[in-house]
Amino acid sequence: QMQIVESGGGLVQTGGSLRLTCAASGSSISAYTMGWYRQAPGSRREFVASIADTGEISYRDSVKGRFTVSRDNAKNTLTLQMNNLKPEDTAVYSCNAKSNFLSYWGQGTQVTVSS
């Protein structure tokens, strides 16, 4: 069983930066595809970025060039560096660990971007 805890959210002005961290425990993340998702009020959860166990990286189009996802298997962590933040990035950001048979979620961390 894997436990996931996100941190690093907060309030930032438009154009600012935040760095989110996802810390996993109870199981190694090395065999999992790790991803970030977000959910704004009144909206469905949406994919933000992911990094597979192979190192393959994917981003949603609206964050390309602004967000960078990385993983450290030795530290069992996933990171999302978010630059040039926009009000539309405001959401609860959640970390997901996914394998062929298992999927784990954290509770999420709030990111608010003021205009």
C-alpha cells in the first residue's frame, strides 16, 4: 500500500512560480507512472503532467513550456515546477501513482493564482 502526500501549494500572483512535491511512502515509485492532476471548482479533474517509469514525459498543452515534471526514485518523490502561473492554473493539484493494476492518490494541495 502506498501513501502519497503533496506539498508546496499556496497563493501566488500571476507570473509567479511554485514548486509542488509529492512524497510517497510504503512502496517504491520506481515501477509506477507518476502524474499530476488538477481540479478547479465546478470542473472535472484534468491531467497536467506525467512521467513514466521509463522517463517518458507528457504535458497537457496549456502548461507546456511553463511546467516541468521530474521524479527522484531514490527519494521516492515527484516534483512539479510551475513557472509563469496564470489564474486559470488555480486548482487543487493531486499526485497519482499508477501501475497496470494499482492506482494511488494523494489528498491534494491548493494552488491559487491571483490576477
